[in-house]
Amino acid sequence: MRRSTRLFEIIQILRASETPVTAEMLAAKLEVSVRTVYRDIAALQAQRTPIEGEAGVGYLMRRGYDLPPLNFDAEEVEALWVGLSMLARTGDSTLQQAADRVCRKIEALRAPADWLQVAPWGAPMDDPEKGCVPVVNYRKAIRAERKIRITYVNSKGERTERTVRPVALIYHIECTMLAAWCELRNGFRHFRTDRIWACELTEDHFCGQGEPLRAIWQEQNSWDNSAGTA
């Protein structure tokens, strides 16, 4: 989580709490160290954010503190709410958590649009406790242009080990697909992320090739066919 996002989250947590929030509680929610929380609180106080309290006791936000309004009209807020809510259907838990944070920011600045409901059914959640590889791993590999080594099981139950260059993620209603250049097949392939049993980020990069590969993949594939499956 970036520092700017973390500072905003601290403000949101303190604004929502009726009782003092300790640094340990903030650290647990933000998944950072207590020392980092102390530094963030000090930075916010230096910016004249009305946070009261001290280390070992807890922190409170002085009542009446608010943030500048977002320049969204009512329909834009509703569109954001529905779009963000639909991320729960992708099975990408990290994106869903990010969407929840954005929804809380919208709620803090405008009236919530929780009367717009989106059915949660969709792709299975990428729960590591159930043996699923978090989708965020693929997004990180795509951004960093790093090869990944995967164990893939196809619809027939056949298991293969692949080294691939990931170029895109495709969020379907019932599954998420990873598009990648497969070194085993020497071509582009699509892998259902719920059939990837293991994923290892390698030290091999394909720097500068991500965008050209993605352009070629887009030219070769259309959304209405299943060519190039794993």
C-alpha cells in the first residue's frame, strides 16, 4: 500500500471510531509495523490533521474534520459504486479490497449508494487457504515484465509445468483468464487462474517486450472464440 493511501486509510479509520485506536490496531489493519504507524501519525499531525492522543494510549480524530469533496455528480457516484461492487465477481481478492477502500472514500465524501446492489456470484475467490494462487501475483508479474513458472491442470485433468510471459488478465463472469506467451507451446495461451495450482515468480525478465507482446496478442485473439487455450 502506498504511503498516501495509507495516510488516507488512517484518517478514515480514526474518523469512524468512537474510541481511541491504538497504533497496534492500526498496524494490524494496514498490515504495516507499529513504527510505520507512528511515523504516519506524526506526518499527519505535522500537516495539521486534528489527530489527538499519543503512543501507548491511542488516537482519536477531532470531531468535525472533513475532507475536500470529490467532483462527482450523483450518477457518476452510482456508476462508480456499481462498477466497484462488480469487482467482487472477478475472484480477485486484492482488487476487491481496493474497491472496498474506494467505496469507503465515496461514502465519506458523499451519501452512499448502497441501494444499488450487485449479485456476488461470479468467479471463485482466490483464497490461498483453499490452494488458490492470488490473482494479484499475475498482475505484479505483468507490471514487472517477469516470467512466471506455473503448474496448470487443464479441463481433462492433464497437468503440465509451464514458464510463461504474462501479458494480460481477462475477467469473465465465471472465471479469470491469464493471457501469456507460453514457452512450452511457443505461442500465446489462455490459462484459467482457478486451474493454476502453483505459481512462482522467476528472476527472468522480458523487459520492454510486454507492450509489443500485448499488441500482438490483441491482434491475434478476439473475445468470441476460444483459440489459443492452454
